[in-house]
Amino acid sequence: MSAAEEVVTEAPAVEAVPKRAMTLGYGTSLVVLAALILTPLFVKNFIIFQMTMLLIYGLAVLALNILTGGSGQFSLGQSAFYAIGAYTTAILMEHFNVNYALTLPVAGVVCFGAGFLFGQPALRLSGIYLALATFALALAMPQLLKLGFLEHWTGGVQGLVVTKPDAPFGLPLSQDMWLYYFTLAVSIGIYVASVNLLRSRSGRALMSIRDNEIAASAMGVNVALYKTLAFGVSAGITGIAGGLGAIAVQFVAPDGYTITLAISLFVGMVVGGVGWLPGSIVGSAFIIFVPNIAEGISKGLSGAVFGVLLFLVIYLVPHGARQVALIAQQLAAKLKKN
Amino acid sequence: MSVIKKLAILSTAFGLFAATAGTATAQKKYDPGASDTEIKVGNIMPYSGPASAYGVIGRTEAAYFKKINDAGGINGRKINFVSYDDAYSPPKAVEQARKLVESDEVLLIFNSLGTPSNTAIQKYMNSKKVPQLFVATGATKWNDPQNFPWTMGWQPSYQSETQIYAKYILKNHPDAKIAVLFQNDDYGKDYLKGLRDGLGSKAASMIVMEESYETSEPSIDSHLVKLKATGADIFINITTPKFAAQAIKKNAEIGWKPLHFLNNVSASVGSVLKPAGFENAQDIISAAYLKDASDKQWDNDPGMKEFYAFMAKDFPEGDKLDGGTVVGYGVAQTLVQVLKQCGDNLTRENVMKQAASLKDFRTEVLLPGIKINTGPNDFAPISSLQLMKFKGDKWELFGDVISADVGG
């Protein structure tokens, strides 16, 4: 092993997160869930749409969190899997008239496969080298989608327009509201499954790889397999998020899935707290709403304002929303004592 | 006061008179976003992101509407211009369009920019029956009133431009060998399709090479060497400003002197031909519909003088040489005309109806002879261009104004 490599692999990718600290307490979970279920009843369709996007990006951030927070691997290529998922859903819905709900598992499986395959060669890379390889994937994806021989399916640069589904069984819900609850159900399912995954034997194996790869393999963990599996699972969840995103936005085009999206998801993960799954939704809120706030402050300098806000977050609360939650918890405990 | 200005005031006054006379007995009618005092107009622009250079269009429009408001507004109503940033991302455009329609409740969305962004919101706007008026993209598909009666373009479509080149080539150089360089995206491909359609059955034999480049490439030199090797005697240059300047320079370096057609997107004297070197740009042919603010021949043109005055007084921080300011000014004037025509009937339906009944309307930044005409089956406001050839340090218009209406 060369000296340069040693430096890179020795530095821990992320700070270890104890298992129990990965989720919220039951009480808090119920409050958040109730808020997510009840809020749409009182707000405009536009806000419901924004909440749907919040959940969708939340899922994509969660997927990255499993990969980075769980197994300690970096990825700047999540936008590529998001795009594959979105296109899978859009093509199945528009060219084959498949029901939207059925396209999501397909998108998940396709992306799992893509992620697993990409994980095979990526295995040999670690740390910043892996980040760079996935970065290349994200850069290539919009151009691959424009390729001439795929154009018949992808619509090339013009993209594909997707039809928004109506509520089934004649339920008296608007399209937006139905899609929100549908997304919410999918999100809760994936969140619970992810929490369980990280708490399981496989989750422990992933985290042991994150903490010390050599020790993990000495203990009999199949490092290669678990690393690729983490990539596959992460890609699969991102794909489902992409599929939901295509239905919510009603349009897919190569320009929607550039490297900017991958970096946004990365920002979301860091702001939410690496390795803290509930933080995903906070991170998602950050990448959706903070650009709007930045725009409100200054139209010409919105990018700079966003940068300053991001800098403040990283500087003041380097562990993101997890740190804020911990501080809140300690305060609450103090109040109880008094 | 210039004659044009007097005329403008006179016609405004007349328009007001006609409007009040015509609707004296009619009820005032409003849809969301319009009231006795205000007309709310939405807009989506890439103020940030890869296409942020176009953001100046939105800022010009805001300045122009402010000028109109300071002068009393339109039929007594002020324009409230709500402009949001979508960073040229389609999902963000959908979010902003929904915010404008459902939260801000605008009467219409005006001049939203970018083909991907407008495609993303087109279905939504049409299902909500909210006008998506004068979109800022040259794609051909916006002229489709049968399927999308709430969407209308403004500038000539890319396809109509290359069709005009094709007409010219077929007439003057029927045996030419054509080499094409195009940007690998919707804009480049739209242009290319227009050329192929325009050449018709001769396209296959005349076009000897179609070479594409990506915007991420730092230099397009290798493509030009390849194109030169084909021995083509006509070069059709479908590139954005930075690459167009590179191509003109490189052609001179490698000594390739075909008949050079440069797309209108990059026909700016200030930002393309000057940096490329005037000596390298002689005899290039292009087509235009707007006056170029960086072209000296318009310095004493009354219409452009009015534009320069606007830039100096109302938008001093803007760059008048940036083509975006001329576009923003022209399209904002077109909207003001439509809203004037609406009178007191400010429903979304009437906005579309009035937008589809512009007759020989001119904003003075259009080239002489080009007029804006629309109808129930013609949602392409500007559909003519004029050919021009670069001589010395300016474009010389030649031939007639050529019209090429292409349906979406």
C-alpha cells in the first residue's frame, strides 16, 4: 500500500454513529408522522406538491445516507440512479401503459441492478477515488440519455411528458393529495425497512466496514459483497425516489438530472446529519426551501446567499440536524429535571 | 420628442379611447390575478445555474414594466411582475409555475425561459387553463393551438430559420456540399431538422457531414478540422456564442473558406464577431429579426434610440449590448400591447384571445418590415426573418423579409 493511499483510507469517512442514535424516539416519530398526515388537509395544492417533493428528495437523501452513513462509501453519482429510476417509470407509463404504482418496484429493481453492477468495479476504489468515479457517472448520465439509438424510448433532449394519476376507487382526493399520500406510504415503508436493515446483522456488517474495513474482514464479513450490496440498495431506493419524482413533476428530461442534483443530495445528507436517517427529511427541506429563501434575499446573488447559509450550517452545526436534535433533547431533559 | 414617441402616445391614447368606448356598457371581468388596480404577471427565469446569462431578459422586463407603471400603468392598472428563479432545472420550473399559479395567483405566466422548463410546465398550464404566453425559446413546438391552446411562443422558431437558409441554398447553390456543426441538444437538433426539411429530398445528397459537439467541451477545434476534410463548400454553424466565435477563428487559421451560415443565436456583433475578428468574419451569412444593439448602423434609428433611452434611464445597470436586453424589451412591449387590447376584460380566456389577434404589431426593435401577426390557428408571433451578410464591421441586410411558418 502506498503512502498516499494509506492517508486516504486511514482517515475515517464519517464519524461513527451509535446504532440507537440512528432513529427518533417513538413519541417524536408519532408526532412527525401525524404532522405529515394531517398538514395536507389544511393547505393549498401547491404546498402539497412541495411536501411531495420534500418526501421524494428525502428518500433520495436517505438512500445516500445508507451508503455513506451506513457503509462509509461516498457517492456523487446519485443523480444518475435517480435519472434511471425516473426514466424507467416514465417509459413504462407512457410507452407501455403500465400502472404507475407497478412501475416503482421495476424502477427500484433496475436501479438496484445498475448500482450493484457499478459497485463491482467501484469496490476497488475507496474514499475520494470512489467519489470521483461516481462523479463521472453523474456527468455522463444526461449525455447517455440523449443518445440517438435510445431516443425512441427516452424522447432524447425533448424528454417525456408523464400523465399524473387520479385517485383510485373514486376517492374524493385531488391528484396532488392522492400522490402525496401515496408517496408518504412508500416513504414510510422504505424508512422502516432502512432502519431495520441498519439494525440487522447486515447493517452491523456494513457499519463494521465503515469503521474499519480490515477488522471487518478479519471478523468474517464479506467486504466485497456488502459494499456492492450497499451500493445496490442505495441505488434502488434512489431509483424509486426518481420514479416518484417523475410522476410528481410529470416530466423527465436529461437536464433535470445533472450533477447539480447529485451535489444537492450530498448537501442534503450533510445538513441532515450523516448516518442519521430522520435527518434525511431535514436535509431535503434544506435543498428545496433554502434556495427559495436565498432567492428572496437577492435575485442576482441567490447562489452566493445559498453558499453563505450552507457555510453557516456547516460551521455552526457540523453534524447537521442530528446535532440540533441532540441539543434539543438535552434541553428537554434539563427542563424535566427542573 | 421623436415622431415615433408621439405616434406611440397617440396610438395609446386612441387605444384607450377605443377600449373605453367599446366597453362602456360592458362589465369589467376579472380572473385571478387581475383587479381594478393591478395585473399580476408571473415569470420564470434562470437567474442562477448554467443558463444564468439569460437572466438579464427577466431583469429587463422588470425594468420595462416599472417604467410602464410609473407612467400610469395599462388602462389604469399597474403590472405586478413576479419573477422566480428555476436555475434552468425542469423540476424547479414546475415548482415555481405552481407557486405562481396556485399561491401567487397570477393572471398569466409570461416569457418563461428554456425549452426543457417550458415543456415541463406546458401540460400543467394547459390543464389549469392559465396562459403560458410568449415563451422564451425558439423550439418549434409552441405553435400548436389545437393541442395546447394556452401556450404561445414569440421569437421565430429555430426550424423556420434553417428553412430559410435551405431555401437560399437550393436557389443559389443547388449543387453544394454542406457540412453542419451543431450543439447536441434540443436547440441544435431543432435547427438541424429545419435544414433537412427545407432541403427536402436533396438533404441526403447535399449534407456530407453532421458533426455534433457538447457544451462541456472546452474547444471545438477538432470538429472543424474534421469538417474541413469533407471538402464541403457550405458550412452551417449551429453553435452558441462562445463556440461560434471559436469556429470563425479556427476556420481562418486552418484556411477553410466555405460559404458560412451562422445561426441567429450567435449573430451578435459585440459578443461573437468582434472577438472572432472582423477580418475572419467577412461574408458570413445569417438571419435576423431584431436590431442588434452592438451594430453601429442602428445608432440613429428612432426605435433603437428609444431603446437606448430606456436602458439609460430605467435599466442603467443592464448592458445594452447584451442581446438579452433587446429581446426582453421587445417581448415586454408585446405583452403590454396584448394587455391594452384586453381592456377591462381581464380574463385568462380573453388574454389568449387578444394574444391570438395581434395584427401587424411592431415593436421598434424588430427589423424594418417584420411584423407580429397571430390568429386562432397561428400561435407563432414572429415568423419572418431577413438574411444578412457581414461586411466590414456590420451586418448588411439583403433580399426580402422571408417568412416560414412552421407548425408545432
